[in-house]
Amino acid sequence: MDEDLFDKGLQTRREVLGAAYVDASISNADDFNRPMQELVTQYCWGDVWNRPGLDRRTRSLLNLAMLTALNRPHEFRLHVRGALNNGVTREEIREVLLQTAIYCGVPAAIDGFRNAREVFNEVDAAS
């Protein structure tokens, strides 16, 4: 494992997804899933999320579209929070979901709207 890239990824991952969530994921890792946590933190967050060429807002918007297309509600909800942390507006999230309705299907977009609204409600309740 590249410790520098891991540390850089851990910082980015915390900034986008929130320290509490990330720290819990890391601390709850066991012998079985620790390699996955290391891979995600180093490669995904340390390398790809920190590449030049796209800002975090754009990466968040892309992730929301891709996670909708792949029907990954847990990850979608997590990345809705990350998108909000990256300055993406609720209106922009709505537009991404409308776009996915055309290219990924209405049922996928409906699930996205439902999941996004649940995250918005959680965020509002915590405010």
C-alpha cells in the first residue's frame, strides 16, 4: 500500500463524505474487508478523486448519474451527502436525476429522487 496516497485519499474521503462516516468505515474494517477499505481509500479517493481535470462538484454530479444508472441506492445516498458537501445544489441534483430518467430509465430516476429526498430530509433535520 502507498501510505502517502492512502493518507491523501483519507483526507479527501473525509472532506467529501464526512469524517464520522469515513472513520467508522475504517475502524469497523476487519480482516475480510480491510483490503477493500484500503483499495477504495488509496485508489478511488487518493488517486482518481485528486486527479486534475475535474473539480469535486463535477465528480459528484457524475457519481450521482452513474450510481443511479447502476441502481446502487446505498452508495447513491452517501454521494448525495458528498455532493452537498462539494457545493452541489439540490436543484442540480434534481437536474441530474431528470437527465438519468431519459438515459437510464424512469424507474431508476424515481428511486434516485426518493433516495435524494430522504437524504435532504435527514440533512434538514440535523440542521
